[in-house]
Amino acid sequence: MIRVLLAGLAGAIAMFIWVSIAHVMTPLGSMGFSQIPNERPVLDAMQASLGNHAGMYFFPWVDPKDPQLMQKSAALMKTNPSGLLVYQGPGGKGDMTLMLAHEFVKEFIEALIAAFLLSLTMLGSYLARAGFVALIGVCTAIATNVSYWIWYAFSADYTLAQIVIELVGMIVVGLVAAAIVRPRAAQS
């Protein structure tokens, strides 16, 4: 169990370093983003309408309980712009240290789960163990990113960049965890 915890912590540190590099030193972290044309009037209108009501807003809105949801949504999307707006009012999530801490905790949980699953296998070679964790990374990388592309029209370049960031992150975790977590047969 100590090896699993150590692998989870070391994997999380390695993943955190990779994700930081990916977002700060490569174009991956900003792919798919662009500035809103005529941004100031749009920001003013959002603040006038939403104020400090942070949240996710889907538009055009149809009540999800409406029995005619699909038909009404399809009709509205033919004549109106549609999208998903993630909104924070002024002074919202401004504490970068807290956000980075939350990100590290998330990565520690991911790496810990991967290390635990790896500890349950009987994979003998280092590359097989690292590859096992990399396959977990494939699942995590496509699980939400592809759905967001399908359902919410996230751009293909954003989606692919996020998949690369997450997949490489789990490959890094796999390389670290495979060095620390021994094959199950060798533990007994």
C-alpha cells in the first residue's frame, strides 16, 4: 500500500509538472480559444444581465422537463445562436494558488487510482505496466473531452489539445508508477 501511495504522489508531481509545461510553455493550453469580437459591449451586457451570478448557462434555453424539449431545442437552434457560457462575475475565481492546489489534488487522485489499479495487475515488464496506465489515460482523455466536442461544439483543436495534455500526463504517471509499483506476483 505504501508503494501505491508513493507512486500516486510521485505520479501526481510528474503530471503536475507536465501539465504546467503544457499550459505555460506550449500552445496546447490556449488552443481553441479566441477573443470575442467587440468584447467590451458583450462583457458589459453579460455583467448587466448576470451580475455576480456565476454559473454555466446553456442557450437558447428550453426547460429540460418540457416533453417537447428536443423539438423546441432544434427549432430554436435553427433561428438563434447557441452555446454554453461559463461565467464568473468580477472578482470570481481569482486565487491562482488555490486553483493550482485544487488541480494538484485532482491529479493526485488520478495518479493514485492509476497506481492502485496497476497494483492489482500481474504485468511483469516495466513497459507493460507503464502501458497499462497509459491506456487508463486514453479513457480519461476521451471521456469528457470528446463528449464536449460532440454535444457542446467545443472546437476540434481545443478537444485534441486537451486529449494530448491528459494522455501525456497519464503516460508520465505510468512511467513513474511502473517504476515504483511492483508486479503483483513479485509482491507475494
